[in-house]
Amino acid sequence: MASSRDYLDYILEQLSELDGVTWRAMMGEYILYYQGKIIGGIYDDRFLVKPTRSARTMMPEAEAELPYEGAKEMLLVDNVENRDFLRELIEAMYEELPSPKKRK
């Protein structure tokens, strides 16, 4: 099942307090970036983030889910209604995320 553009728009609105949130469509799903680093994505209308130490600390009860078959587990963000929480989560994760790979 592909994700809806409406759900992407909703999550982007919830993240609108953060400067530098961008996205890219990929095979019916959406990859989300914050200041150039991949933070997670929208998969089957679920907001999943990379399982960084800070994400696990801020969401100790979060379920680990597969975005798609064969992928690494990511954490399901249940609290998408709380903009302050989302902003704090993404900002806390940022330093732990790998920098984008340089293209040749």
C-alpha cells in the first residue's frame, strides 16, 4: 500500500516549525530529510524515524517496524499530533544521524 499525499502534507505541516525539512518521493512512499540528513519517512501512511539513541530515549514505548520488506527497522512515531514533541525529537536526532554521502 502506498502512502497518501494527504498524510505527507499533514506530517509536513506538523514539522513546519523546523527549517530545512524536505522530502523525496520513492516508490509510492516518501523519504523525509532535515537539513540534508535522512530522518525517516512516510511508509504505508505511518511516520517512521531512524532508531537513534535520542529517538529511543524520547519514545521508549515506540514499536520497531519495517518500512518495507528487507529494510532495517525504524521507530513508529505515534505522537504526530504534538508539534512540540516532533520538533524536539527531530532536533535531538539530528546530531546522531549520518551526513549525506557525497556523490561522485
